Amino acid sequence: MTDQTPLITAYDWVPDFAQGHVRDLRVRWALEEAGRPYEVDLVPQGSQRAAANVARQPFGQIPTLRDAAGCLFESGAIVWRIAERSEALLPTDPGLRDKAFCWLFAALNTVEPPVSMLAVLDIFTRDREAAQRVRPDIVSAIEHRLASLQSALGENDYLVGDFTAADLMMVTVLRNLTSSGLLGGFPALHAYVERAMARPAFQAALEGQLATFRQNATRYAAAE
Amino acid sequence: MTDQTPLITAYDWVPDFAQGHVRDLRVRWALEEAGRPYEVDLVPQGSQRAAANVARQPFGQIPTLRDAAGCLFESGAIVWRIAERSEALLPTDPGLRDKAFCWLFAALNTVEPPVSMLAVLDIFTRDREAAQRVRPDIVSAIEHRLASLQSALGENDYLVGDFTAADLMMVTVLRNLTSSGLLGGFPALHAYVERAMARPAFQAALEGQLATFRQNATRYAAAE
């Protein structure tokens, strides 16, 4: 590994429901699209709050990126910085770059919050019965956002001309809805997600994350 | 108004609980810190989904910004673009700018989601009893994030040296917790929020939003 090789952090293993959905996937995908080889520093489950990890990620999370340009945390910041240096992820026109910048924030701060809330209700809330009673309000909020997004996408393949970092981010958010079936009501969005996930760079990124989990599965077998 | 004067969008009125918390506050605050005079195009309540508004904001929301550099939506994107052009909101050192960039995303994508979820449970959920039963899990998630944030802030006044766009964003998120009392358990964060809110630019931004609501209150009196 040279000083120039990007080094990202990822977990060595996560439970089944999270496999293929951990946020290092966003960074892997961006690096794969940009054609930049990278190394992965694995954070063992349970060591998130170790001093070394908190020093590079204040919330003890992954992913982070270290490369010749410095250290970054938060998948949104990392993906954007990668994108700024790759025509595979952003157009050269400043106005279109700004449009992609806005859509990247829309993915993370307008679409993802209700999508995450649904995951919290369906997976992490201890009072299952109460969670199911709250659920319809959140589903309604998500459907409102999806309707606006589908309308904005229109007949286009991607949000801003060709595939950009904004699509990368939006699709990683939308595919978290797969098990809920909510995308079924929005065929153009369903096709949009399928289109992006068919990209070789996405497939390589996904396989990278899953391969690590397979390699470490036996060590965590008791937890499953 | 010249072509160079930034034009933002904001609502002409919102119900009491939202007054002082609508997201144009972030953009007003950034422009006030940067010393850039601006104009406000008011979106009447109920007209969010009108074609003219959706054309500039795909989800029919506010704020947007139009200036000589183009049109932007999403408060995160707008505030960052304003900050890049003002030393009042970002240091000149590239490494420190990157750090602020990461913290801006942390505010919007790590801290805000559980804070917003609490607001959904406390204000918008129709099944009040179920919402209160889900609440402890969300409070716990928020407290974990606040503990990490307070630790990262340490003895410093702000997240990255002097006040930056990252603090602007983080404080607009944290002050939404005021009514919950959760900041009381994190005295350094409480002081951080008070410190930022004491800035003249914040006060001017807040007064700008509230003055509009006062001026239009009688028109919406029946709704209150």
C-alpha cells in the first residue's frame, strides 16, 4: 500500500439484516466507480468505541477514508470528496455539479430520515406492538417523499444527466426499502434502483462488503 | 434587488411549534454571518406543491437559494456553498475545511435523524399512546449521539477552531431538543448551543423568520 492508496474503515461482520447495507458500501461504490483501488481497515464488532476508532470517527462509526488528501468521516462527505475528483461521478459543468450536490443532500436529509425511522420501528424498537401502531404515519411520510422523487426523476435514467454521486447516495437509501415493499408503488423508482444496482461498480462494492462478512462469519456464529 | 442579491424562499407563516425552527433559518444565519444582504420570496402556506415551487424544490419544501452562481435547494447544500465563499464560516486551511465538511454531514445525517424522529413522535404521530411507548428507544439513541458529540467538543468553544458552518448546522439541530430537556444532561453542549445562539447573526436570522410570521399571523388566525 502506498501513501496514495485510499484506506477505508468497515466492520468485520454485522448481523444478517444489515449485511449489504452498512455505509462503507457507499464509499466502496464511489471508489469502484472512480476506478481507485483501496484498502480496508476492518473494525471488529464491539470495538467501535475503542479510542483508536473514536479518534478517526467521533461517533465510533464507520466508514472513514484516509488518503493523500487527509482524513474524512461521514459517508456523505467522503463520497462527495471522491466524486469531486472523478468524472465518473460528477459532470464537469458547475451548474450540474451543484444540482448533484443538492440531490446528495436530499438523499441524506430529506429521503433517508423517514426511511431510517421505518427501520428503527421494524427492527430496533423493543415495544413491537407500539412500533406497528406508529408505522402508518411513517409509511405515509415516505410515500410523500417517493412521489415527489419519482416525479422529479420523470423519464430520465438518473437525477442529473448521467449517473452521479447523487444517484449513488439516493439508491443506497432507496434500496433499504426493498423488504418493506414500498417501492412497488413507484415503478419508475424501482427501475431506477435496479438500473443503478446493475452497474458493475455497485456489484463489486457489494461483493467486497459481503465477502468480508462471509470470511468472519464463523467467529461470530454464536451471535447469529 | 440586483441580479447579485441572494433570493431565498421561506414560508409566510407556520404554526407556533415550528416558529423559529423552519430551515430557512439556517440559510438566513449563514448569509447574516457572511454579511450578504438577501431578499426573501415567501411561499404561502398551502401552496408548497404549486408548480412554481416544485420547479425550484422537488419536494415542495423551503428553503431554496438563487443568486449569481445559480439555484440551490436543501439547507445543507445551500449553507455549504455560502460558507465556501466566506471566511466568516470556514477557515482557509483545506484540512480544516474538510473537517468542517464532515461535521456538517454529521449534524444532518448522524445527529438530526434521531432528533427528527423524536419530533415526529412528540408532535406528528396520531397514536399518541403508542408514540410515547416507542419514545424511550429514541431518547436513548439521541443520548448516545450527544455523549459522543460532547466528548468530541471537549473544552473547545466550537467543533473546528472558530465558529464554522458545521457549528451553524449542528446548533440548528441541537436547539430542536430544547423543549425535550435532553440537553440538560449535557452541560457542555447546552453551553455550546447558547454560545452560538448569542451570535448577532443568529439573532438577526431568527428575528427575520419570526417577524414574517408576526406580520402574517392575522391572515392565519383561524388555523392557530
